[in-house]
Amino acid sequence: MKVLAILVSLVLPGAGSLIMGQVRVGIAQIVLFAVAVFVSFPLFLAIIGVPVMLVVWIWGLLTVISTPR
């Protein structure tokens, strides 16, 4: 189950956390990632959006990896 959560988290940050049972954290990660993607569309705001996307992606992976199941 953990391997599946890691693989899903690689594609969509937060989804792996949802699979592992951390609903609030998973929803927060998905929302933050979606906001970062939305902010990145105007090219001049990509300076903000892209780093936020990377941070949320790494946070999602670390959350899944550190969940003890």
C-alpha cells in the first residue's frame, strides 16, 4: 500500500497522503499544489508558483514516506 501511495504522490502531491489516511494533510497538499499551478500560468508569477509546487511535491513525498504503515 505504501509503494502505491508513493507512486501516486509522484503524480499528484497529496493523493498519496489521502491513501495513507492523512486526509487533512492530503487535502491541504492538493489545494496548495492546485493554487501554485494556477498562479504559475501568468509567466511573471511562475517565479512564485514553481518553487511552491516543488515544496508541496517534496512535502507530499516526505509525508507518505514518514507515515508508519
